Amino acid sequence: MNGDSLDTCLTLVADRRRRRLLEHLRHNGDGEVQIDDLVDRLYQTERAADDRQTSRDQLVIQLSHNHLPKLADHGVVEYDRERGTVEYRPNEQIEAVLAGLPEEASLPNP
């Protein structure tokens, strides 16, 4: 995270959607994930948990214009808007914070 503080780390994981996004990316291995696949998984999870009343299109917009750029700005993900891919960049501080949080509803397995 380029020397960012713990406060920045906590801000990045404060949003439930970003935590779910990070959890999926962390457990996906070292490869790239297609944004469409990620959106499908998040949408299914949120719908099953009845967390949000966000449409799939709104979710795409929020990920593309808010969550993914924010994570990319801090070096937590590599986000390629042109190719429609995202890849997690392991970060010790993010890992430690996420590991210390209580279990949440996780993304369903494919």
C-alpha cells in the first residue's frame, strides 16, 4: 500500500462489499479474475444475503468507478479496465486486518 497507514487500510476494508470483493480475490489464487465473473458472484451473494437492493448494472458501476479504482490506487489490486480484469496483490496489512475480522457470509463457490 505504498507506506499507507493502518487508518487507510481500515478505510479500505470498512465497506462490506469491498471486504467480500477482497475475500474472493484472496481465495482465487494468483490469477486474474474477469470483472463479469466477479460481479456475478458478488451479486448472487448480496441477493442471497438480502444485504443490498442493488441491481447488477448498479453493482458493475460501483465496482468499476468506486471500489476497484480505490483498491488499485493503494496497490491492493491491479485493475485493467480495458481488458475487464482484476488481480489481487497480496498485502500483509490487508491480510492481517481481514484475518482478524469475524466471519461474514462468504461468496458461494462456483
